[in-house]
Amino acid sequence: MTKNGEESEVTRCLLLIESQLGWGASEQWVNYDFEKLSDTIHESTGVRLSITTLKRIWGKLKYDSAPTLTTLNALAKFAGYTDWRTFKQQGNTSATIEVDEVQPAPVQAATVRKHNTRYYWLLLLIPFALLGYALIPARYKIKNYTIDSNLYSFRADKMVTEGVPNSVVFHYNAEASPTDSVFIAQTWDLSRKVRVPKNKTAHSAIYYYPGYFRAKLLIDTIVVKTHDLWITSGGWLCLAENNPVPLYFTQAECIKDSIVEVNESILKKYNLSLHPKAPRIRFFNQRNLGDLMSDNFTFETKLQSDFNEGTNVCQPVQVLIQCKDDIIIIPFSARSCVGDLQLAFCGTYVTSKDADLSRFGADLTQWTKLRIETVNKHTTIYINDQKAYSFTFPNDASNIVGIQYRFNGVGAVKDTWFENKGKVTRF
């Protein structure tokens, strides 16, 4: 993948990312994990790394060329650094600190991945890690301190009640920290894990996408306070992904006759072309759905995407149901492309590599009906009134807080609703 010392730097960066993600050993990652990582890196850094690129870097695909500087900069920024140069420079001057961020994972990774040649470089890092423990023991004594969470405070204040962009001011008190390693973070968004001065009291951030975030105040790696932060959409929100700020469409443009739609005429208005690569379109509706839970609900929607030319011949579409502590992702594609689908549902992960997901292939140029019925965590998914898949998911029930649709180029949605205990909520 890389040559000489550069390979060890890439390995160190990947291990740091793996440790911060907390998704388990990367050799167990499936296509869904790399798709999720691609989305998370994009939302964190504004750079879209393809699933293929990420698989190559992580050694899932054979590739002899070195990663581009753009890729390395994105990975470094995602890991919490300004760019790749800064990552390498700080690694050279304080490698022991960075290695400590991922211990004890390196030793375990070197053992488990001994058949992957890029991890032999990890063996070279272990002596430096041990040397670091001997030379700067104060860095690690934080783990022997007793942290009293009652001595800390943390809250997040949104600047506007609903909608995006939305700025948030985090107010905190961390004067009791025995170390200068004070961080504010969300569990999934590493770009928002930022070091803040222990003697200050405020930190601000801006959110361009709706979502439900579990913000945390950390002392070193210890979470002392959490604050739930909910960025709602203010009704239907339609946008095209763009770096650094998405292109937002007005509700008047994308909602007509109870249909939510971004079509080619709207794209032309904003000088967006379907070729050679169609823009990634998202619809959001994040709102208070009361006591609607993931373990017992019925959901129904109809969707359509009539662009099936060029690079969008497979017409990939995703329907997401977003929960406070979980995610549901239902995939669609043209019938000819069902060989590369991934389904995620509250801890259940299924890929077409080892399961029959053929019923998630449809003629998406026509209205396609999705229905989900979940009773006591047992879920049955129907596509156009035909049973597509059934399973019982493992995760605990979580509040449902919104829905999201992902299209390439154009898409439309209608007749969307949830039902629970006889109560119907229409969108």
C-alpha cells in the first residue's frame, strides 16, 4: 500500500481511527461498515472517500499504489488532526502519546492480523510505546485518578429551535480536570471530538445536517458528562451534498401535492448535472414522534427514482429510520444490481454476499412501496406487498426520531406514515 516509514504512519492513523470508532476489529467489518465510514468521514471532513478506496486502505482489496494526499489528509483530519503533515509531525515528536490513544489494540491487532503484511509495521511501534511509558509516566497517570463527575458541568444550547444550519454553544466547566486533555465529542463524529481548554467555559460548533447527537465531555478518555443534542429539520428538508455547505432546496421547490421530490428541473435551476456523476440527494424529516419506539411500529412509504442512466444505472436508494441510539437502513436498487446490498436494522446487519436480498431490487422508475412491521423486535419487511425479509433484531428498543432518504440525482417520496398502538403519524 505504501512504502518504508509511510506505511507505519498510515497504519498508526488507521489504528487510531479504529480505536475511536469502537466498531471492533476491522477484519470483521463488512461492506455496510465501510459505507457508514464513508458517510461519516464526509460529514466530518467534507471529503467523500469511496467505499473502494477505504477497503483498499484497510487491506480488504489488493492495491499496490499509495493513497493520494487528498485521501491521507481526509483520514488525518478525521482522526483529529489538521492534515496529514501535522499528523506525521506530531507522531514524530510525541508518538508515545498517539500510540497510547489506541492501546491495548495495537498488540491485539498485531496478533490477530499477522497474515496482513501491513500490520508487521505495528511490531515496530511496540518498543516505542513501551519507551513512552517509561519516559512520560505522567501522561498515563490520568487512568489511575478517581474522576468525580459531580465536579464537572456540561450543556449544549442551540441557536435556533429548528432547522439547519444550526449553531450550538457548548458550555462546560472542567477546572477540576487533573490533565489538560479535555475534549468535547459526539460518539460517531470524530471531527467534533475537539480538545478544549480546561480553564475556558464555552465552545461553539455548526451543524449542517439534522441528527440526534450524544454529546460528551471527556477528561482524557473518561466520559464525565453527556448531553443529548437534537437538531431537527423543521419539516421536510431536501438538500444536495456539497462541500463544505450542502445545497439546500426550499420547501416550495421540493414539496408539491403531498409529494416530496427533487427532479431534473430543480437540479438545472442550481446548475447541477446528472452526468458524469449525479449529485447525492437527501430528504430529512426529523421531528418529535412522542413514544414511538423501534421494537413495536409499522412504517409505510412510497418512493421513486426515475434516473437510471450513466453511473446511476444501479439506482441505489436508501431509506433510513433514525433512532436516538440506533439506525435502520433499508436498501433498494435496480433488479440487476441486488448483488451488492446491505441492510442494517438495530444491530442486525445483512449483506447480499451471504443472504438473499433480491426482493429489494425493484423497478424504481415506478412508485415502489416499502412497509415495515415490527412486533416485539421481530421485523418483517415488505416490498410492493411481497415479503422481502424477516428477522428478530438484538438491540434494545430506542425512540424513533426521524426518517431520511438517499438518492442519486433525482428522487420522490409520498404516502409516508408510522403507526403504533392505533396512533398514526403522517409526514
